[in-house]
Amino acid sequence: MVNWHRFVPTNFEYDFEQNKLAAPSVTFEEATGCFFSDFQIRRNKSYRDRYQPIGKTIGGRRLKIIFQLKPNSVVRIITG
């Protein structure tokens, strides 16, 4: 079980060719920034290996990101 209050990602992955962050106008920097502020986390209902953090960007924008947690604390961002 992940201790989300102490979680620090070691790296981020994102498929820029399929850029699913563009439709909701979320940048990669905003998506990664949510992990370095206070956030709440929920499991994704559709996929057991995915999570939904709800947090704020450094600029204060409230976001919900969908990501997959891979081994060694690597975060694969799916969409926002």
C-alpha cells in the first residue's frame, strides 16, 4: 500500500504522441506539479492500476489527473 502523504515520484512518463492532456487544456508541467502540492487520491473505478489525485498546480489551478503507478515510484500520466 502506498503512503500517499509521503509519496514522491521518482520520474514521470507521458505519451506526447497521443497527448490526452491537450483536450482539457492541461500542460504536462501542470499535471506533474499536482504531485508536489497537497492532493487527495482516489482509485480509478474503471482500472484497478490507476489513480486519481485531485490537487492544485503551482499556479493554483485545481486539477484531477489520471495516472498509473509503475514500479520504483514512476508515474505514467494518462490524462487530466
